[in-house]
Amino acid sequence: MNDIQKKVSIKNILENFKQKNKPEDDEMFINIENAKKEWEDAKNIFENVSQPDLVDYAIYKVEAAEQKYIYLLKQYKSNSLI
């Protein structure tokens, strides 16, 4: 799946979420939004790191935050299909 397909898929999931809006989804949506912000913050750190010793840390942080975000989206998607 390329980046454009991922973005379209993520956009569809979030739009679907906003339409259903069950009480238990509110917490899930907050978690997804927090994970997205964490991922964006990690990418910002990586882009601005100036110390060579911190590059590996920044890469790890970006990858971990991205995986967390993807995991939460998959969890939401599987729960919304039930």
C-alpha cells in the first residue's frame, strides 16, 4: 500500500468514526488523535535533531509512534466492523 492509499484509507476510517460516534469511540478517537500527534512530534524531532548521538533515538521514536498509530487505526477499524 503506497502513502496515498494509506492516507485515503486513514481518512475514510476517521470519517466513518465521526459519523458513528458511539460513547466508547470517543476514547478511541482521543487515543488515535494523541498517537497521531505523538507521531508528528517524533517526525519533527527527527527532522531537527542536530546531535549525531540522537539520530538513532529519533529514528526509533518515529517508527514506534507510527506503528502505534497504525495499530490503533486497525483496532478501530476491526471494532467498527463488528
